[in-house]
Amino acid sequence: MRILSGIQPSGALHLGNYFGMMKPAIELQDRGEAFYFIADYHSMTSLFDAEARRRNTLEVALDFLACGLDPNKAVFFRQSDVPEVCELTWLLGTVTPMGLLERCHSYKDKVAKGLPVNLGLFAYPVLMAADILIYDSNLVPVGQDQKQHVEVTRDIAIKFNQQYGQTFVIPEAEIRENVAKVPGTDGEKMSKSYGNTIEIFGDEKVLRKKVMSIKMDSRTPEEPKPDADRNLAIQLMKLVAPPDVAREYEERLRAGGLGYGDLKKALFEHYWNYFAEARRRRAELAANLDFVESVLRQGAAKARAKAREVLQRARRACGLD
């Protein structure tokens, strides 16, 4: 079974990225042949600073390896090191209905928020389909909010197969139902585009300030909080603290007598300790960038070998051989 997942280098990775994608991906590397890529082509729809893209790509590689991705178990590479994916995007685009892309949530949501729209943003699902299909991927782990991307990929693959004969493996989505929505400091979903993130790695003082800025209501410490389970700090505490500790803080908040400042201080300490070992590994990796680059090169070589095979199969099917 081949597993495929990718993440954009559009900024510093945060708790939402870690618990929503990175941690589940790292756990899956023992279940099958895992292909994990840094989606630098995809980042071009919203990031227009070339140097920032180079820097972010390296940072994502460091973060993933520090958090436990094992290059001996997973194929880890930069998306742009496999240019065959761009040619396949064109082949798939010729059978993709406009209406299918117009209905995609990610495109409609960005338009509704007034974000700049370009062809790359509109055609994003076709490139994503190429990412998945070019490796004969069987399983694509996604959150519920990204399920549509895999459904679109399946639709495109089926349409191509109907037009040109059996060419692509039809992938299945594995919906990560147990992955909690990670709230940002303002209560919205944690996202770089909302500016409400808490990064996995970074300066201790800066990160402490972010945690202490988490939005709270105006109730006094003495007041009972019957809705303690909906408190943002408690929700984050449940991710980074031992279950019994998180439960204790939730009960204390519910009963009254626990100040929000003390709660956020405790959250920061558990969050900081949670990534202590990963910070140590990351510092070692940052001091050995040749190793990091070799991991990406070797991963790209393995990925490209498979991509060439699938692309050639697609070219033959539609008469381009």
C-alpha cells in the first residue's frame, strides 16, 4: 500500500499542522510505503517571495525530520524535484470539467474572503490530483475539511480512465476523524492566513507571548466555568499535556478559582516540554544541512523513478508516446 501526503512551505509550521497532518503522517510511515512531499509548487498560489519559499522549504524539512519522520521508512522530497508532476497536471487538465473546479470549497472560500485569485489557485485541485496519481497512491490521509480534494482526484482519474483506458490507480481517502480541530489564539481554526498560530519551533519568549495572548472571556477567576471544555487553552492543553493533567485543569476551571493567566502559563509549560526532544533533534539537523539535503535528494530520486513510470503510461494512453 502506498500512502501519499504533502504540506505547503508557506510559513512556519504550527500546532495545527503538527496535530492535523504531521503527527498522523509520521505514525502512518509504519503502515505502508509512505511518500511525503513539501508542496513548493502549491505554495506559489499565495507566496510570491522566492527567498521565503527556499527558506520555508528547508524549515519544513527540518521540522518534519525533527518531529520523527524517518527517511529509512518514508520517501521524503520536494515536490518541484519531480517536474513530471507538471506535465501530468496538463494531461489531467484536459479532461477536468470547469464546473468541478468551480465547486471546490478551497477556491470558493478564498474568493469569499477576498483573497487574490489566480489561475494556480483555481487549478490547484488538478495539480493535487497529479501529485496523488503520479505515484499510484492507494491511500491519502486527510482531515474532513480536505476530503473533497481526494474526491476530485478520483473524479478526474475515473474520467481519464474512461476516455483513454485504464491508466490510473483510483485512490482512497482515509479520513482522520479523531484529529481534533486545533483552535488558534483567536478561536478560529489555526491557520497562517489568519495570523493566529502557535508555531512548533521558535523563540521561547515570542511563543510564550503568543500563548498568553489566547483569547479569553471577561469572567473572574472565582466564577465557575461550566463550559470549560470549550475554553481555547483547555482544548490546546488536551493536545500537549498528559490526559490526567488536562482533565485536572478542566475540572479546576469548571469549578472556579483558576485564573486564566495561571491556566495559560501552565499550557505554555506543557507545550514547551512536549516539543523539547524535537527541538534538540532539530538543532542537530540544523547543524548538518548536508544530511537534510541528501535526504531530500534521495527521496526525490525514488519518487521520480515512480513518477516517470506513471507519466509514461499516461502519455502512451493518450497518444503522446
